Amino acid sequence: GGLTDASSLGEGCIGNIGSDPNHVVTLTAAIPNLRFYARADEDITLVIQQPDGSYICNDDTEGLNPVVTAANFPAGDYKVWVGSYASEDALASYKLGFSEDAAAMPSSLQ
């Protein structure tokens, strides 16, 4: 979480994120059907800035946990924010995962 309203970044983005990404994932080659997902006890969101500067966001794919997926992720740096839906959850502890498995879900993160 943080002080930035994620809805200012694009359609489908919600919650609160920090000014700096929580993670940067570098892909050295394009990866088809990649999924980013996160799990927490609190209501969290995912915001991913792609190398071209555009954003993909998600909230509540599996219960209160987000999943971001796309048919093709080109090579480059992906900035990842794990946000909080509610400001009181800004310091939520979470686990982040990514997979090419289309069935991978946040509940698989233990």
C-alpha cells in the first residue's frame, strides 16, 4: 500500500500503492501466458507497469487476492506494486508469485 491512488494509472487499477514499486521483474525474453499473483490475509491489489509504460491491474480474482495475466509479456523490466484496497491495510504482509501455468492461483502460495 501507499499514498498513491492506483485509479490514476489506468482503467481497472484500484487501491493504494507506494510511489516506488515493491519489485522489478526483468524478462530477458518474451514469455507467453505469464501470470503474476499475490496472496495476503488482507484485501490487496496488483499493479504492473509494462516496459512500454502501460499498466495492467487486478483486484479480487481469487477471493480478495489479485491475478494479472496476459497473452504475451515482451522482454523488459516490469515494475510491480502490491497495493492495499483499504488504507488501513497499507502494511499487509503478502506473498508474490508468477508462473506460466494458466491454473496457478494465489492460493498455491503457502
